[in-house]
Amino acid sequence: MRSLLRVGIRPLKNSRISFGVQLAIVFFWLAYGSALLFTESDTNDRSYLHIVFLVLAFLYLLYILAQNTSIFGTQSYLEITPAYIVQKKGHFRPKQVIAFDDVASLQILPTTLRFKLKNGEQETMDLKSLKRRKNIELVKEKLQLMSERHRFAFSANTIAK
């Protein structure tokens, strides 16, 4: 389905070790593994362990790059289409999809979108990770358009960042 709006969001900064520290650790592991591999004697038959260590360090490097950068495409986004809204918070995290046909009301708060569904359930989407105020205004505008099209209640509190 054609997207009306797709806004990139920042990766969440809630990991226990920051991205920079993770990179430093991985580069240390790669340097250490390479030094072990290239400085050992020919009589040592444990070089396969150093190779396995280097491969695992490289795989971890790819994992943290995929999770924290857009090298492999935009992995964190908020997308609004004519039929639904999607929030994806990272490469290895599930999407949160809400169909506009199921929405009874929508409330935009300063840091969240609160959906009340027709079956009585409530769903929320986080807006803290949107990068710019302009993006928040675009999201608000498109959601107001969708509320008119799908006939559900819409209320927006002032958004201050």
C-alpha cells in the first residue's frame, strides 16, 4: 500500500552500553584476535580458535551497526498509509501495526499517540524518538486527515519539545 508519510526515528538510547563503547570493545576484540592469529608460532594448532573469535567479533560488529545506524536501510520509522499506521523501533524488533478501521478515537499527547480501539483495547505509540518538530507536525496533520477519512474521534494536545 502506498505510504502517505514515512518518518525516520532515532534508535532508542536505552541500551546498557552505549554505541561508542560497543564499537570500541569490538575494535579491541578484532585487533586482539588479529594479533593473536598473526603472532603465534607455526607449531601451535589452536589457530582455529582465533579465527572463530575473529568471525564472532565481526558478526557482533555487523549486529551493532545494523541496530544503531542506517547502513542497511532505515530500520526505525513511523509510517502512515491510508489504511494503517506502523511503528518499527529497530532491525530486530517487531512492528506495531494499527489499522485505522479498528480505531474509535485517537489522542496525541506530547510524547505518545494513544489509540482507543473499537473493541475497547488501548494501544500506544511512542513519539519521544521522533527527530524534529517538523516531523511531529507532519504526523499530526496526516493523522487528522485519516481521522476525517475513517471517521474516528481525534484530539491533539499541544506538542512541546
